[in-house]
Amino acid sequence: MARGSKIWLNGKIVPAEEARISLFTHALHYGTGAFEGIRAYKQKKGGGAVFRLVEHMERLHESLKILNLTVPFSVEQLVKATTETCKANGFDECYIRPIAYIGDNPSLGVNPGANPIVDVAILNWEWGSYLGDKGIHEGARLKISSFIRPHVNSAMTKGKITGQYVNSVLAKREAIAMGYDEGLLLDAEGYLTEGSGENLFMIKNGVVKTTPLNSILNGITRQTVIEYLKHQGHEVQGARFTRDELWCADEIFLTGTAAEITPVQEIDNRLIGKGAKAGKPGPITLKLKSDYAAIVRGDLPEYGKNWLTAI
Ligand code: PMP
């Protein structure tokens, strides 16, 4: 993983080794931060562009609103800061991690006090396939996690809030330790929600289902995929489903900025799909995967004319 040598911190681009934070940072102790995961891609016409940058920065603002924090930079300022950071690091294609958090805090109690200092940083690094090269090509192997998504009044699912990711870290590490690529989390009632860092789709008899918004992060890739699939004439339902319904799907895939479109080969030691096709990515998933790769590179202009921000 090659990291950018420059970081944007509170309005200035500084050498990465100078971007240091205090041990009195409130977010380090209590998880009071919010972040985004964004990707920039080399474009077919040359140069690089950031995919759905405005929507990511709007979600960052919403995460901070959920935390009841005042954001010191507007969406427009953060958009400009992102492209400038990519430029400063010489990256046409990279992963981008904006993070905003309660910084050095005088009391360091759970109560950060009125108007605590919110620091904002933007980091870049080069990141390949999130669920591995095998995962993205042949399909990932998943396990239903023993950890569940917290109740909607415990974790704020519409916020990408740092402290809440302990739940994802536990699920992910459990899945890896058991020899799988990723864990899928159920909700408290036993229905599927999402992966530790991806949304979930299943296809059965031509109907596409994805878990409803109430218990999951409103993924920007999920929104892109729903728009794409509807445009392709597929019916897409936001519907609850159980693990046994999932095992019997014809096709399953995960979506996320990091994971992009990752086909699912197997869940709980059951190959997905039937007969000779079992365990192989299905036709809808394969077309979506290659069209998504084209959309993000500006090579399928009928989709999302406003989804790419040039670096
Ligand atoms: N769910 C969770 C829990 C995530 O962390 C992510 C990654 N941000 C997603 C879904 C996918 O969201 P997006 O498509 O916006 O990256």
C-alpha cells in the first residue's frame, strides 16, 4: 500500500510526517469522529477523477450532524480539498479517506463540552481489491457473523461514525480467523443487514433484493447499483431476507467503495447458484461488475454524468 506523502489537515496540505495528533484527542478515547471512503480512478480520456465525491462529502456532513458536531468546512471546500490532495500526491487513481473528529479536548470526559474543536483531515493511499484479487474475480467466501448489527437506537446506521466500526472490526476479524473473506451481520431479529464494510444484494429468479435501509449504511455504491439495475430493466426490491433465503439465491454480490462489486462464491459452506454454475459469479453480477468498472472510468457516459469530479 503506497501512502500519499501529503495530507490535507484543517485547510492546509502538509507533509504526512508533520500531520500528528494529540493523545488528548477525544475521538481516540470515545470514537467521536466520522469518516468517508472514496475512490478516484484513471479516466479513459486521460487524467483522474473522483467518483461521487459530492455525495460522499454530503454524507460526511450528515454523519457529523448525527454526532451533533459543527463542521468547520463546507461540502464545496471539502470537494476542492480532496482533488487538491490527490494532485499534491500525484495520484490519478487512489483511495481517499476524509476524517473529521473531536480533537484535543480540555476535559477529556465523555462530555466534550460545548463547541469542541473538530479537526478534519484527508488522506490518500493506493488500494487494490478490498476482498482480494481472488474475491473480486472468482467470488468471496462469506460467513454469517456471530456479531449482530446493534439496534437502530444504539448505533446510528446513517452515520459513518468511527466508534461504531468496532462492531465491523470484530465481525471482520472473526470471519478472517475462521478462514473466510468477510462476515455478514444479522440484525437483532435475525434478518440480514450488510457486510462489515459492504452492502448486500441477492438475485433469485431475476428479481434483485437488497436489504432495506433501516438497518444499514446508505451505501453510495448501493445507490449507484440500484440506479444502474433499474435502468437495465431489473426489478429491485428493498426487502428483508433470512440467511436460508440467501443461501438459495441464484447470485449474490457485495457493493462498496472499497469492495466495488464483489461476487459471492459461498456463504456458510454453501456454494451460491445451482448445478454446474454453483460457486461461479452469475451473469447479472458479471455484467454489473464490468459496467461499474467502466462507469467509474468515464467509459459508460449514459450513467451518472455528474458522478465524476476531475482531479
Ligand atoms: N456498509 C458499511 C458498514 C460500510 O462501511 C460501507 C463502506 N462505506 C458500505 C456499507 C458501503 O458504502 P459505500 O458504497 O458508500 O462505500
